[in-house]
Amino acid sequence: MRPRLPRLAALLLLAATPVLAAAPRAVSWTADNGNGTYTNPLFYDEFSDPDLIRVGEDFYLAGTTMHAMPGLVVLHSKDLVNWKFLSYAFDRLELGPDFNLENGKEAYGQGIWAPCIRYHNGKFYLFSNVNGHSLQVFTADNPAGPWAHRSIQTGIHDLSVLFDDDGRIYAVYGYDEVKVIEFKPDLSGFIAGSERVVIPRGNAMGEGHHFYKIKGQYHILSANYAPTGRMQAARADHVHGPYETRVIAAKETLGTQRGWSLNPIGLGMKVPEPGATFQLSAPGGNQHAAVPMHQGGIVDLPNGDWWGFSMLDFRSVGRTTALSPVTWVDGWPYFGLPGNLGRSPRTWTKPAVAAKVEPHAPYERSDDFAGPKLLPVWQWNHNPVNAKWSLTENPGSLRLHTLPATQLLWAKNTLTQRAIGPVSVVTAELDASGLQPGDTAGLALVNMPFATLGVASTDAGFVLRHYDQFKNQTLDQPLPAPRVWLRATADLDEDVARLSYSTDGRTFTDIGGEIRLPYQLKTFQGTRLGLFAFNTAGREGGHADFAGFRVEEPLADRTPNLPLGKVITFTNLANGSVVWANPHGMLHSAAPGSKPASSPQARFRVHDRGQGRVALEVMDGSGFLTVVGAGLSADVRPLKQESAASLFMWQDLLRDRQCMLLSLHTNRFVGLAPDTGEPYGADWPGTTPNRRDGTVLTWAEVAAE
């Protein structure tokens, strides 16, 4: 695994700010860099199976919410980069006991999958198949809701819907063998006998389709996992084909490794009880698996530009969404830039829209529970029992009444929100004085395996209780008073967290050691933070009051990551060599500690050229790094006269001062093969998951001479 600083232990120091002290302005992740560029991912929390449409100058995005309630989220944007919560299509799904955690049944990893959002004749539509419960259709005149709901008894998996020009309505679905079926005009069901196989097996198509008609041609985009994630496209002149296919995005991981995973827990398996044994698989070096961009589609701007959206597996965050420029070549919508098709920049110029949008996050994540309703970032784990929670019984607090459960994953009324990366620190204040014997309440890392920290009421009094399901370890210690502050510090890029507590809201004590955060296919979600209260004695008990929930994101402010105006050195992450403007006239490498490595030829001033573009001036007076020719090895040279070929788009890799340089002359990255001794070139398509291919640099500020 690549080194990442600061490590979680150091981040605990960042989390030591007294809760009761005056808090600085909260900064939450937004992709917008505030300089005309954005940096992927759009969200550093889970947003899987995205589907996106434009209506006029407005964009609407829908995504998977699985078993979480309320569900089927819709976000709104004016620029494709900054998004705001708009609505959920429903508060709860009344589809049986599995959505209520009743009768030993659960809906983990089920529920709303891969929705399709569409707009037609003044009405908005959401389509999603619920496994085992058929196709669900939601309609609204306003995407902010309310949404009307009806079920269609036939179910089709991961569908995409096309309202054709002649008034007919089609859905595409299937894996490998791609099928098209026609809806009845009133969407009450499908026309009998209308189903056809339009792309036979063996044509490199996957699932999670997105269906469009563009300039009279039918286009299907799909995700393929054979054997790694990528994006496929098919096109035809007729809805029923014949279709030809192409790969339109491949290998793009944004420098993200496959994370820790849990085996063999998957869909259809039972919820593991305490004491179960878990087998974890470590990250896989450069293995792609489902990390590369997959499952997404395309959308056009009013000016005719096209943009792509897709999801990536982002370690314990879960699956999140990225935005890519689209380049049409021979009628195919390739993700990426001219000269670098199929790969996407991590940082790029924002879409050219008329709206001027200030950077903002999609949600407010901290909640003091003083409002009349929960913030929309919150979702219940399965359908809530509404009579057993309240914001009014103790104003200024969330009250959870305890209901019987054997363990966290069977506990009703667990309130959750997605953990946000790269690093987040969450603190909850708990008053447990209303708990009765057998009750437990607190803060959870909701996952499989899960971990909790809270208060348990026993016959002997209140105890602080930590439980780690992976270790099957329970740690109890006496608690002098039932009021406690609970904290989780998570480094989601490293799939690890720690829990800590305080009895005064100021000084926090770590408990239980590191907690591993794998991604697994049972809940099919990334790590979630949960507030819980349940009774382990098989009865209803007392209640717990949560007076606040604060989220801090110490790495969300990325301003320091772009050293404008500073003099810096670069070190290549792959081999530790120092970037050196060789007097022979090319960009080369110098050994660490050598005379060239400490010379002015290894120092560069970063000049701001606007919209995320920089020029790099060599501090020996030889000029500006400039890409010439095709950007091959030795084509990156210091030239006296700055030109358009001297411009680079700085690629912020967010951690440890890691970056890449995207040449705006070649639309490729500056790099070298670390084991050949060759000079740098600007002909590299992108980095590998472990970032040690020669394209990733680390920078350090030095004094100008």
C-alpha cells in the first residue's frame, strides 16, 4: 500500500478540538476548486449507479439508495459540478417484512438499485427494479416532489428507459445478452411479445445500461466487469439493431487502489451474528477489479458540449461518481480528451454553462437536532418505526426509544449517514440517563463487520461499551455519569477508523485500537455512521437522547494543495528520484542528495495562469518547462519563451502533496518509466492504482535562491 500522510494517529490530533469551543466554519467536500476547475470525485461519499439528465439549463441526478429510508435520492445542479439535495422519491417502501427488519427478514443490499431518471412531456419519471418486488415507477410534475408511486408486477434488472420520438416507450436491460422491451403507453406494464434480444451474448456488453437517441441513432452505454470495470457503448440506426459496440472508457481509477474487501459475504447470505469469523482480503496492488470508471452515461450542455458521468469503487467510501469530458470520434462518445481517449483527468475545467455557481456541498452534514425535521443527509437503516423516535419529546435532541434486537444489524431505528472522505471526524453527544437495564445506545460504524461505541445500562449501572465485530471483542469500563461524547475518526482512503470517547466534551480517549473498514456486497454500501439504541433483553426499554452530531473534514479544504507562487521541488513517487531540468536541455531525474538534486535546475516556481493552469519556471533562468512535438521522452524542455505548450493542468491527488502534471499541449501526463533511466515525456495516459508508474510526483516548498 502506498504511504499516506498524515496517518490516522496524527489525524486524531486534528480531532482533539474541544466540542464546546467555538467551532470554525465547517468545510465539506465539494468537487469545485473555486478557480474554474473541479476535482473528481464529485462526491467523496457514496453515490452509486448514477443516472443524469438535463432539462433546459438544469441537471438532475438520481442514484442507488438500497435499503436506506427515505430512498431514491434526486440531486439538482446548474453546472454538473456543484449539487444540492432536492428530494427523495419516497419516505419508506411498504413491500413486506424484509424492509422492516421483521420476522427474521432483512433487505440489506436490496431495495432501490440503479434507478433511471427521465423527463418527458412536462413530467419527471424514476424507474427502479426492487429485487424480489418487481419494477417501481415514480412520477412527479416537479422533481422536488411529491412523487407518486406504483408497482409494475414484472421486474427487469438495471433498466434504462427511452421515450422515442414516435411516442413509443422502450426499456433496455440485461447482462451480456442485452434486451429491449416496450412499455404500454400508460406505463402500466409491458406490451406482450415485445421483448427482443438486440445484442447477443459475447459482444462485450455488460449491465447498468443507459439508453439514448442522439441525432437519430440509438446508443446504449453499459458497465462491463469481464474481468475488470470499464465502459462499453453500442449504437444502431434502429431500436432493435443491429448494434455495433466499442470500449469508451477503460483503466481509469484516478489513482485509487482496490480496497480491503470481505469474503465471502455477499448478496443472499445471512447477516453474521456476533462471534462470526470474517475473512478480509487486502488491497490488490494494481489490480483493477471494479475500481475503474464504469456504469454511467452521457449528457449534453445547452452549448452542444457533452460530458460523461460514471461510478468507481472508492475503497470503504463505497461507490462514488466522477465527471469526465466527452470527445466524439467517428460517432462514438469517448470519455476523455482528444489525444487521450478512454482516460479522464482528475482535475479539469468546469463545464461551460451560463450559470455562475459558488462552490457548495450537496448536504449539510452536522445536525444539532434543533430543527423540525431531520436533515436530508440522514437515512434510516430500513423502514423506521416512527412512533419510537422524536425530535420534540426533548427539544434540541434526537430521542431514540429502544426496541428489541440481538445486535446492531437487527436494530430498528438506527439513523445513518454516509461516511465522507478522504478523512472525517464525527462526534455525537449522548445522554443515556433514560436507558433501562438491557438497553444500549451510541455511535456505530455500520458495516459488515461493524463496530460500536456507546453506553450500556446494566443491573450494576452504566458502562461504556465498545464492540468490534471483526475481533469479536467487547470492552466495558465503568462510566461515572451517563452523559458522554462519542467520536469516530475515519481514514477512508486507508479503510481504517478509530473510536474514542470523552466525559467532558474536550479530552478524548481512544478505545479498542484500529478498526478495519472493508467493502462488502451484503449491505452493498460503503461505511456508514449510525446512531443507535436497542434492547438486548428482548423487550422495549427506555430511551437515548442525542444532543448533536458534528462532522469535520480536515482535508476538505484543498487550497494548500496547489502551491501557486511558491518555489518547489518535485520527487517521483515511483523511484524517489528528484525532477531535474538537465542542462542538456530536457527534463530528467537526479539522485536524491546529489549536486544536481540541490541545484537551481531542480527548483521550479509555480506561476498561476488561471483556471487551474500553471507554468513552471526553472529557477536557473533557463526558462519554462514546455512540451514540444508529440510529447515523447525528452520532449519536456526548459524554453526561454513561455507559450501555450508551457501550460499544465495541476492534478491534485489530495494527499501527501501528491500531484500530476497534465500537459495542455498533448492532453497527456508528464512522466517516465521509472526503471529505464529515460528523460520525462508528456505522453502518459494516466496513472496506475498504486501511483508508482512514474507519473505521480510529490512536491515540497523550498526557499528561492
